[in-house]
Amino acid sequence: MMCGRQFMDEGRLDELVERHRGRQGEVLSTLEAIQDEDGYLSREALEYVSRKTGVPLSRLYSLGTFYSAFSLKPRGRHLVTLCEGTTCHVRGAPRLLSSLLSLLRIAPESMAEGPATTEDREFTLETARCLGCCSLAPVIRVDGDVYGYNTIRKMPGILKRYGREE
């Protein structure tokens, strides 16, 4: 994933559009490629793809908001998902969320509209209604790795595995 830029340059966008042109599912494949490289679908990238492909911008936004694999906000290199299902909630998920927000230096209010990303774009923190691991509650998932029976004391060690130093 590219970090430190506002959006992908037009030359690279051209390459991605052309790579998928004429193939079945070309629009979704192009959006996936942009998401993979930039970590999100920027407005500028969507506008450019719309101009190059003739697909209405509203259709691209519709796809970008329908599929959970896409994000219209920058995502970090590592995705941290905290389960807020009933069992996780009862077993301490709210305390874990407070801990993660503090450790990642994310303002609690920044999660009001969904996932929040650290300034350095290393981590994105999101919550989920249920991760399906109730017997391990409370649960977090980092980049697909599931960690169960969590406590506030375990959070720094888990984040350290992904490069976060306190």
C-alpha cells in the first residue's frame, strides 16, 4: 500500500484501468487494484476512473460503499478489528476499545463515523458486531490473526507484533 500521498498519480491509475479494460468485472477489478495499492478509494481516483471508463461516478461510489472490502477513507497498513458482540461486550470489549484508542493515539470521537486510522497510516481501528469467536471473548483481529481472552495488559504486546512501539 502506498502511504504518504493524497492519492495515486494519473499514470498509475491509467495502468490499472488499462490492465482490466475489456475483462469481465473490469470495474470491480480496477477498484480492487486501487484499494490494494492506496489502501482506499479516494474521490480523485474515483473521478479519474469515471472519466476514463465512462462509468458514472455515482455507480463507482455505490460499489465503493456496498462492498465492505472497499473504503472511502484512508486505511492503515494494519487493520485492527475489535468484536463488540454481546459476549465480548460483557467480557470487557469497551475497556479494550478505550485501551486501543489510547495505544494507537486515536481520538475516540474520530470513530463516530466508522473506522479510524492513525496519523502515520500504520493502523486502522474498527469495531464489528460479531467476529464469531464468542468462546474466546473478548476478541480482536489484526490483519486476519485472531486474538482471544484479551485484557488491557495484552494490548501493547499484540500491537508490538505489528510494529507499534509504546
